[in-house]
Amino acid sequence: FTPTSTFTNTQQNTFTFTETNTTSNTPTYTTTNTSTNTTTNTITNTNTPTPTNTMIVKLYGDSSGDDYSYSVVETTSGYFMCGYTDSFGAGYNDVYVLRVDSNGNSVFSKTYGATNYDEAYCIRKTSDNNYVIFGRKNLDAWLLKIDENGTELINKTYPDFSVINYVTGMQTSDTGYILTGKNSSNHIFLIKTDDLGNKTWTFSYVTGAAQNAYSIEEASALDGYIIVGNTNESGNFDVLMLKVDSSGNTLWYKTFGTSGTDTGYSVKKTSDNGYIIAGNNYSINGYDVYIIKTDSNGNSLWAQAYNLLGDDIAYSIDVLTDCYILTGQAGVKIFLLKVDLNGSLIWIKYFDTGNSQNTARCVLKTTDNGFAITGYTYINASDWQMFLIKTDSNGNQIW
């Protein structure tokens, strides 16, 4: 690959955060953070080679409707995918959970929901070897816990905020759960629950600008949470990185980006107690894949942009021992990108269905040291189907 340009962007943003705690019997209060947040990014922009495409062979859902997969998790003998469908279920969109065996063959699928817009965006394995799903039930945030057979164990909705899009979450070190997303006022919210899904506290974060939350990570046990998304506080959308304590109070926030639209879609904690963020930024090439490495306080250590096949987005990143793996959309194709701990490219693979658009939303390192990638593909003039790709450790497709 050939480095094509290096540019420096300096932003000085002063934010006023209004935090509203809506926990029962707790008064509403406002805190103002008047610290000046200065972010200087030196972004190396890299053109990458274009290797041969590999065709996707495992598609799921019904060709007469829309079936989307946003997340994948490994089971004892295969994988769970989750998303939503209008091909099956009670009506409109329903949460769609599909279990496949280790060869990608469908074992069963289930829908959850009613005659509203019921959508899932994240599935994670829990400490008791079950599975928790985060999404929305019409305008409420939704937590759904299932076993390996898809049987409901917990089904909780939270009407505290009018949810208008993506909701994600995770199990926390106290075996409870935390959910985040954006409400109808375009502000980030947090909902913390106990291990049974009972709400313990909620917060919303107001800066006077539009915000989105797409990913959350626990900083360390009882040390708070990192939320990543974007905000247009500076006039353009920039990557937003927000840290709160274990009770939801703001500790600090950072923005990263260029003069265009920049978004963080995925964040993971790294072995040095820092964080790695993946998303996209806007440059002279259009939208590029964007990776930011920070220390434990959110200070940027390096930032790397990759120009792939046109407008490119990284939706998911995972941390390996000596590198990072990313997936998303490169033009109309799917990419799997491996970089070292300094962001230098090791290899890149492209996957295709022969259709006009393909989007990968999640990559997962598997127990055999390979990778599983899920997302959706546009199969005809009006319909989408889910896909799952399994590769070896070098990104070569197995199925």
C-alpha cells in the first residue's frame, strides 16, 4: 500500500453537558463541564490494494421481504445472528434471531415482537452462557435474554426515552446490563439495570447539538463506561467519545475528526487499557475507513484512514493479541481488514454477492482463530437478506 497524504486537524470545542438522571426519587440536576477539549489528529491516509473478490454463499431469510443482521455471537456449536425482519413475525418489523451450526446451516429461527417496529442491533453471550439482545420495541429500549434454544428468560422494555434508532448494550461486570442509544431529542441516553433487567438508573446527555451513540464498552470493573458515536457540536459531525462513571456521571468527552462528517461505530478496550475506535471520516476521496487509537483518558495516540473502493465505512472492530480486525462496507462490497497495533495494513479481503449493495455490520474472532462476519445484502429491486461469512485466520473464506 502507498501512503498518499498526511494532514493535521485541530479542534477546540467547549461543551456544556446537561445530565438528567431519571431514576425514581432522584432529583433532576444539571452539571456544566467548562473544560476546553482540544483534539489534534494527524491522520495518515492510505490507498489499499484491490484483491480478488470472494463470493458469499450463505444467505438467510426470505427473498420476498427484508431481513437484516446486525450482530453475531458464537455458541457452543455454531452461531447466533440477530437483527430484524418484515418477512416473518407479527407485523412491520420483528426481532429476528437465527441460529446456525458450525457449517453455517440453519438450525432454527425465531421472531420476537408485536405489530410495531421491533428491532435488534446487538447480541452478546452472558456470564451464565445464555444470550442477551439489545434493541428497540417500537419507541422503547428493549432488553431480551434467551437461552440456546431461543427461549425467553428476560423480556424488559424501558419507556424512559422515545427511542428513534439504534440501541446497543452489554453485560456489565456486576452481571447487570447497560443500554445506550439516541432519543427523539437527538441526545444520547444510558439505562443501567440489575441482572434481572430491572432498571437501577438512567441518564440523558444534552450538549445543545445532535448526538448518536453506536457502541459501548466497560472501562474496567466498576470504573465506568465508554460510549462512542458522533456529535455536530462543532458544526460538522465528529466522532464523539464519552466516558461516564459507574453511576452515569460524565467524567470526560473527546471529539475527533476532520472538516467533514466523521462517525465512530465501534469501540473496544485494548490491552494497554486504552481504546480502539472504528468508523469513517470524510476526505478528498469521499468517506474512508477511520481508526483512532487512544490512551485510557481518550487522548489520541494515532489515527489512520484507509481509502478502499469508494465510500467506505467500518462498522465493527475486534481486538486480537497483536493486531486489530475490522469489517464494514467498501463501496458496494464487504471488506475484512487486518492491521497491526500501529494501524499499518497487514491484509485486506473483499467479499461480494454479485448484488448492487452489501454491508457487513459485525466481525467476531472465533474460537478456531478465524472470523465470522454478518450483515445484509440487497438481493433484488426491493429486498434484503442476511449473510454470514466464516473465514480462517488469514481471512480466507471457509463458507
